[in-house]
Amino acid sequence: MSKLVAGNWKMFGDINMISEIKKIDQHCNEIDCEVAICPPFPLLFSANEQTENIKIGAQSCHVNINGAHTGEVSAEMLVEVGAQFILVGHSERRQNNNETNNVVKLKSEAVHRSGATAIVCIGETLEERKEEKTLSVLQEQMLSSLPTKVTPQNTVIAYEPVWAIGTGLVPETDQIRAAHSFIRGFLVSTYGAEAHNVKILYGGSVKGSNAKEIFSIANVNGALVGGASLKSSDFIEIITAASNSV
Ligand code: PEP
């Protein structure tokens, strides 16, 4: 299956950075992988209007369609301005916004209701890895934060070890292989053979220098990229590696 590389801009970027998205978009004319950029909400509309090849994603949404929820945005509103992907359950939201597995599940269902694809993030902390709890944490997160209907069209899983996000630390190849293989096994046993085609992204300090090796690991179907997605030249190195690894 072709790879998906999604850039998570977090709370970075201003209107001038649409030019970076346009550079990435131009490059995507020539490559063989799916590319998405998830900028902050205020940039979504312009990013979508000014690009042709890449997809646009959002970083979170509310569980409801509308209502008295000051400061919130629904999945439907995000789709209306061009979002095709919506991140849910990023570890920064689990940690800083108290998003439990149950909230992540409700948000995933809201994304499905809107017609967008949910990129559901899961991953262990350093403490959990040291205590050899990685696979049980992943299992619990998938059991409790995935909706009852998961298909290759409505869901992408992002395996992001919390300790690898923004730290420059990357797990050993075997550790990534084991986690992705476990996630694939869970998906297929829970959702059936179709789940062989659900994309599983790796996220955590992916850069141009390590992308090729990460993309060669079995069941790594792409990457979720934070820091290295903010500069077009860095991100283009990663999407080039993904395109070459098909
Ligand atoms: C992320 O924020 O999802 C992420 C993977 O960040 P970074 O690539 O900077 O580690």
C-alpha cells in the first residue's frame, strides 16, 4: 500500500507559512505517496485553497456537531474548510487536555460521522516502556479509544512513543517492528481481514536522516511528523524517502 506522511504543525505557523505548504504541494506532483499537513485551525482554509496535491488535516475536534461549546470546533466545521484528516488522541492532548481513552473514542466517532479520516494516536510513556508494559498499554488504548467500526477509509493509527516525540530519541528498529506488528494483529483480529489495509504510521523524531530506515520496517505505512514538517525542505526529504520505499 502507498505510504501516508502527515505533518503535525502543533501550535506553530502563521499565514506566511502557507508558502511552505505550497512548496510541499508542488513537490507532491512527482511523488508516489499520500501527504497531509495539519496546520493550526486558522490556516486550514487558505492551506486547502492554495494546494492541489496534498491533503489538509486538523489537529483535534469536539465530539458534537454544534452547541454551546465556546472555543470548540466540530469535525463537520473542519471538513467544511477542507480537512480530510483529523488527529485524535495525540499524547499532548491526552496529557495537557485530560483526554481519556473514552474521549478519544468519542472524538474518533465524531470524525467518522463527518466523513473525514481519524488519525488515532497511541503510544507508551518512557516509564511504561521501562516496565515492559508497551504492548499492554497499546492494547488498552486500542480497546478503549477505537470505535466499533474501523476501516482503511475511516481510520489511520499513529504509533507514537511519548518519549520519542520532540526529543530526538527514536526506538530501535526491532522495537518499532514489534509495536507495529502487535497493532496490526490487534486490528485484524478485532476488525477482520480488511484491517490489513488500515495504515499504521510511526511518529516520534522522524527526520530525513532516519526516514528511509523507518519506512523499511514491516507494517510501517508512513509517518506522523512534528518538528520536521515545519520546513518544506526537511519535510520533502521525508516524503521522498516514503515515495522511494513503496
Ligand atoms: C508529533 O508531534 O506527533 C511528533 C511526532 O513530533 P516530532 O516529529 O517532533 O517528534
